[in-house]
Amino acid sequence: MGKLPGDACPFPRPFPQGFSECAVFEEVALRHRRSVAVREVKMVSCRSLTVGTFWDGGNHHYGKCRLGDSAARLELAKNQIVERHTYITSLADSDREDPGLTPIIPQ
């Protein structure tokens, strides 16, 4: 098999509990049960992980990041930091005595 495309997830899977190597990783818990006799299994994955296909003399499937390549993931992480900093700064500079129960990080 040839080199994977740039949007391939570079981290080994399954992702362990507490995984934090990827700046834009969004944990999602998946549960599945193969049969009634087998107990339910919980796995951790990334919300942005999907299946990609590329041709290298045959169809190959790989773990694809729907956000794009490493440059796109880095740009998104940078934008999230700037957005959160701006949001927090706007609350800190607010003239309101009681800012209420506003979340620190916008969703």
C-alpha cells in the first residue's frame, strides 16, 4: 500500500481514554453489542474521524479526518484558541456586575 493522503488521521487507534495528542480531537463514545450474550463495549473515537478511500492499484480505506490535513487541523486549533481568548476577554472586560452563568468556552 502506498503513502496515505494528507487528510489521514496520524494517530493510532483505538484512541485511549484521556487521549490529547491531537489539538482538535473531539471525543465521542461509541457503544456496541455483538449479541445479547456479549456485554456492551464502549470505545472512544473522534467526532471528525471518518472513512476515506484512495486508489493505489486497488481501493484502500483509511481513517480520514474530515477537517482536512495537518495544516487545516492546526489552523482550526489556532482559530479556536483565538475565539476562546476573545470570548473570555470580552467577559473579563464587561461592565456587568454579575455576568451570570455564562460558559467560559462557547459551544
